[in-house]
Amino acid sequence: MRTIQAEVFKKVLQSAGLDLEEYPPEALAVVLESIARGIALESSLGITRSHASMRALVERHLAKLEP
């Protein structure tokens, strides 16, 4: 799964003109997956503080990569 995510990130980052060494696709895949898993785990425990702001932060940065 991570290989597929990294390939998608690679294409998106390249189309946005970003340096893949500065923004390694594999690392970004790990970061986003970790955030998602962390939010899911915390939510299952009833912890939701700061989740909305984290989602907004991620969405803001991902939106910058859209053509």
C-alpha cells in the first residue's frame, strides 16, 4: 500500500514542481498515514482535541498541490 501511496505522491509532487529530495514521497506517505492512524486511534478512545485543526492543516497543504 505504501508503495502505491508513494508513487501517487511522486507524480503529484513532480507535477507541482517540487524537489523530491526535499519532499521525499515515501516520507510524506508515512507522515500522512501516521496522522490518519493517530487520529483514528485517538477517536476510538474518545480523544478528539486538535483533530479538526490537524485535518485543516493537512487539507490546506494538499490543496496547494492540486493543479
